[in-house]
Amino acid sequence: MTAIATAQPRQGMVGRSLGDRLVLWAVILLAVIWVVPVAWITGLSFKPNSELMTSTGTLFRAPYTLKNYTDILANSGVFRWVLNSVVVSLGQTVGVLILASLAGYGFARAQFPGRGLVFALVLIGLAVPEQAVIIARFQMFNDLKIHNSYLGLILPHLSAPFGVFLMTQYFKAIPRELDEAALLDNASRLKTFWRVLLPLTVPAQATLGIFTFLSSWNDYLWPLISATKPEMFTLTVGLASTQTNFAQSEGLGYLMAQSVFAGLPVLIVYLFFQKYIVTAVAGAAVR
């Protein structure tokens, strides 16, 4: 009996070990699938356009060049486009974090008539595609005369149903005893939110901030419609405006360099804040 009891835990450990290995190999495979196209694009960005006209299979053979990147930096408007993207992305990120945190705290802690209905209406916003409201939004912003401005580029994406949902669920997971203890110390609702609860939601805020920054930085449709003056182009629209014909193979290296140049800031932001994403996901899994 003792031998059988000992054998069963060992078999369970072997099974778990095999399962862990399979999961590990699956993750490695997915990582390779994701990295290979990125490495290919990056490699092509350092190849002369004249060589890419004949073949794109010479990725690991010289010559290499920085001309594609110098051509991007030689454009007089590229630094203004980078500045516009930074201002718009940071503006949207800060705005979403403030509004989503306040709304999440209200839905998680405040008691008011129709709270469930209002929360359901907010979540319905997740099912409404941007294209469905683009015409109405354009006409409204045109009447307000805020096209070709930072305000016109930032405002549309401050409504973030996913952010409200995320912060609501995170605030609900925080014990109410913390609120009660703060109120017993004569702290106001606002002070309790700002000094006690908000610092506990940093992982969720970092996750939401990264997703918002990513979405804003890569946004193309609304800046293309709202910003018609070159000085108000974001980086995505500005770089696209320099490529007259995407089908021309002689500009393939330049096109790849544009992709790398536009994606590099996002990669840096993600690498800097990835620990907060892991913390938020791990915390949600534990709860």
C-alpha cells in the first residue's frame, strides 16, 4: 500500500512536468512565430533598395546601409510628427487613466439608482466599432471647429469602456475594510480614493496605460480624417504620406525602415512597463 501511495504522487509529478514542458514549448513556438516577421522587417530596413528590387532573400548577406533611416530623418516634418504622436498619445493615456479610475471607483464603491444599467450601457460601448460613428464624430468636430488640433485628436478616444470595466473590477477586488478604516480617520471620499485606494491599482493603471498608449500611437484612421494639415500629422499619417506608392518595390527598404522607426518607441514603452502587466495579470489570477 505504501509503495502504491508513493507511486501515485510521482506519476502526478511526471504528468505535471510533461504538461509544463509542452506549455513551455508552445510558448517558445509562438514567440518564434511573432519574432521572425519582426526580425525580417528589421533586416530589410538595413538593405539597399536597389538590391531589394531583385531579391528579398539576401537578408543575411552584405551590403547593409543606414540610408533608409537617414532618408526618414532628412524629412523636415518627421520630428514634428513624432512630437504630435507623443502629445496625442500621452494626452489620451493620461485622460483615460483619470476618467477610467474615477468611473471605476464610482461603479465599485458608490451606491446610486440605476448603477447596473449605466454600467451595462458603458460596456455596450465595447461592441460599437469606431467606423460606425466616424461620420457623426467628424461632423460634430467640424461644427466645433477643432479639427487640425491636439484637442480634436485626443478627445475621441477618452471614452474607454474597457478601461472603465478594468478599473471597476480592480476596485471591487480591494477589501472595503480599507475604505471604512479611512473614513473612521475622518478622511473624505476623495482623499480615500486618492491616498488609499488609487496607489493599490498601479498595476492595473500601468496595463491600461500601455494599451491606451499603444492604440493611440498606432491609430491611423482618425488622425487621417481629422488632421489635414501636414504640421498636425501624427507619425503614422506623416510616414504614410511620404510613400506615394506602396506597390513600388524600389522603396521596400524605406518602407520597412518606416515601420521600425514608428514601432520602436512603442517597444521601448512596453519593455519598460512590462513588469506592471505581469503583476496585474498575476494579481487578477490569484483573486
